[in-house]
Amino acid sequence: MHSPAAPNGPGRPKDLAKRQAILDAAKTLFMRHGYDGSSMDAIAAEAAVSKLTVYSHFTDKETLFCAAVKAKCAEQLPELLFELPEDAPIERVLGNIAHGFHELINSRESIELHRVMVAMATQNPTLSQLFFEAGPQRLLNEMERLLRQADQAGKLRIDNPRSAAEHFFSLIKGGHHFRLLIGCTAPLEGISAHEHVRDVVGLFLRAYAPN
């Protein structure tokens, strides 16, 4: 009798379509029912696969949760956005990241997941840490690396890239994001979103101008 957590054998290719279906199901159920209210059985049923298949792709629920968070971030902010080609204007690079991040944090999925994690903060701090490392921490690391490169290339002047990365994302969130989280407003869209992102990128560039 096989254990539910048994992985596929060596060299056996995993079905990428099933993996994506499992991730989509996990994102849906984690946001709808929270972490504790979403069982691996329910996720398997939502994805139309067996529980054994879920475990063959993801060892346990924590691993699946982290993978779902990473997948959501990668949809809006793929690693390619954080590359800094030598001839690329820094304003354009920062603008692309800012737009992607703004769309991510204003998406229904992100808002619901954020609310779930706030509710879980005192119940399961370990899960909160896993969430932070899978999503926000990864973005901060990528942004820090990019800003360090920009400083070395003379495109910006940044003594503390880590702090600057946190400033950048905090400015994109602004006060509006908190109001959105507590249901006091609707997401910024269209021209309003574009102007907000443009203003933040302009402010950031003035703060860290090389001259």
C-alpha cells in the first residue's frame, strides 16, 4: 500500500497540466476557506485529481500553500522583470515592476489571501513566516538585487538597497492599499492606477538620482 506522501519515482515526469490544476485549486480554496478550512482532499477534488497525485507533486499542505503563493507572485512579477539590461532606461525597468506589483496587490486573489494571513497571524505564526518567505520576501530579494545592480551601473545612487527596496514597494502600496484591505474603497484602476505608479516611480528616481 502506497503512502499518500510518496513522491513519483526517479525519472518519472510529472504532468504539468495536473500540477497547474492543483495550484489553481489550492489558490481558490485557500482564499475561499482559509488555510485550515482547505483540506488536501478538497483541493484534489477541486483539481479533479486523486489525493495521491496532489501528494506526488506537493509533499504536504504547507508546501502546496507556499507553491500557490509563489505562483501568484510569479504571474504578475516574473523574475525577468527584475533584470537590468545595460541599455535599458532605469525608469522603464522600475515602471514595469511597479505596474506588475500594483496589479498584484490589488487583485482579488491577493487581497483575499492577505486577509487570510492576517487572520492566521496569531494562530499559526509559522505559516505566516512561510507565506512571507514565499511571496513578499522573494520580491524584496529580487528588488534588492536589481537596485544593487543599478547602483553599480551608475543608474541610481543607493547606499542601502534593501531599505530602498522596502521603500519602493511601500510607496506603491500607499495609504490606499490599507483602505482596500479593510473594505473601505475599491482598487485603483485605469488612469488613476497609472498616475499613482508614475508618481511613485518619479519620486523614487528623484530620491535616488545618481547626481
